[in-house]
Amino acid sequence: MEIIKVRNLVKNFGELEVLRGIDLDVAEGEKLVIIGPSGSGKSTLLRCLNILEEPTEGSIEFAGIKITDPQADLPKIREEIGMVFQSFNLFPHKNVVENITMAPLIVKKMDRPEALEIARSLLEKVGLSDKAESFPAELSGGQQQRVAIARALAMQPRVMLFDEPTSALDPEMVGEVLEVMGDLARDGMTMVVVTHEMKFAQEIGDRVIFMDEGLIVEEGKPRQIFTEPRSSRTRSFLTRVM
Ligand code: ADP
Ligand code: MG
């Protein structure tokens, strides 16, 4: 069962052709990893998946709904697609619990005790039960990113998109964030992850796609892509990053 179906996705910024015809399906429960050089369109692709960027051409279906239709209920769809960015983007003047409960309270109109209960259990899941009252500035980068993941999960999304979630972290904090993402993968979450963490990609990825210059150049099982890439472009990228 496909939860995301992308057909001939094209995205231009003015004259710049950033996505040049992407076809991509993501199955329910699948862990898809996207790799590729800087500027190849990975972030733009993720942002198109919840229409944070409006596609220039092509269509995207989410859970059977054509979200590229002008009539699509985008706020409703975005509730079902969680996103975690490279920069943690927490609300600086709100504490951890407030960061996590805000969208459920306001967007989902959840009642406060339920939102607090969800926040409590998510903080436990990401190993930050003792930081509920802390403010973002009082947390390390790794802790902030784990809060950002908990905040996205609080909306109970059907899919989680991760855009290089560990790239802005000091090396010693990468592991704790990947561990939380690994747990989520094992829980069965559908995940689309842009990352250069190749070991992680091999551990959790069902499939890897390699993008270059706005196109999917190659896709396959992690082991195949990493150990015997077919394309010379994939090979030369991997020798640079691995
Ligand atoms: P990646 O995530 O693979 O590094 P991006 O999707 O961020 O690539 O960017 C692909 C290209 O699109 C880059 O050349 C970038 O400068 C350009 N780009 C991205 N966002 C915008 C924007 N909002 N306006 C203009 N150009 C953009
Ligand atoms: Mg990017």
C-alpha cells in the first residue's frame, strides 16, 4: 500500500530547474533514505511532499488524496506529515512541554490533559523526561533535536520527513538522535530521511535513492547502493562522503 505517490514532479525557482521530473512511491511503513550532493534538490523534494513548496508541475498523492489539487486541504494534510529539519526550530520562548503541546492544543484542539499526557510519554520515548520545564537555550543540540522529533510526533503523523537531522550537531550528539530515529523506525513509522549517515541508512533503510541535479539517478537496497552502485555519479559521490 503506497502512502505517497509522486509523478513527474518538477520544481523551478524562476529560471532554475531544481527538480526535473521525479517519480517516487513510498509504501506505508517504508524507511526511504535520500542521499545526494548539496544542491541536488533533496530538501526541495521533501518540502514539496507537504507542499511547503508548491510544485511547478506534476502530481503528489498522499494517502489516496491528490494534494497537488488546488482544492486540497493542506493544513489537514500537514497534520499527518511530521517534519524535522537540520536546524531544530524550537520556539525559543516556550519550554519543552509547551513546544510539544502547542500544535496539538491549537491545531488539533486536543484538551490539555491529553496533550500533556502525550507530551509526557513522548519525552520518555526520546529520553528527556527530566527536561520538560527547560527552555531550548538550556539544552544541547542533540537534546533540542530530540525535542523537535517529539514535537513532530505529538501530532500523531502518518509519515515523518527528516531533512539532515544530524548535520548541524556536534559529532558526539549524532548518536543520540539517530537512536531515537532508529526506535521510531522499529516502531513501524513511515520515514523519508535525507541523511549522509551511511551506517544508519544501512541499518534502517529499506531503500536508498541517490539524487543528482534534480533527478533520481539510482535507487536500490542500501547494501547494493553503498557497495555496488551502478551509476558512476553515485560511485563518485559515495567516495567523497564515506
Ligand atoms: P539539497 O537539499 O540537495 O542541498 P536544495 O533542495 O536545498 O538541495 O536546493 C536545490 C537548489 O535549489 C539549489 O541550487 C538551491 O540554491 C535552490 N533553491 C532552494 N530553495 C530555493 C528558493 N526558495 N529559492 C531559490 N532557489 C532555491
Ligand atoms: Mg538540503
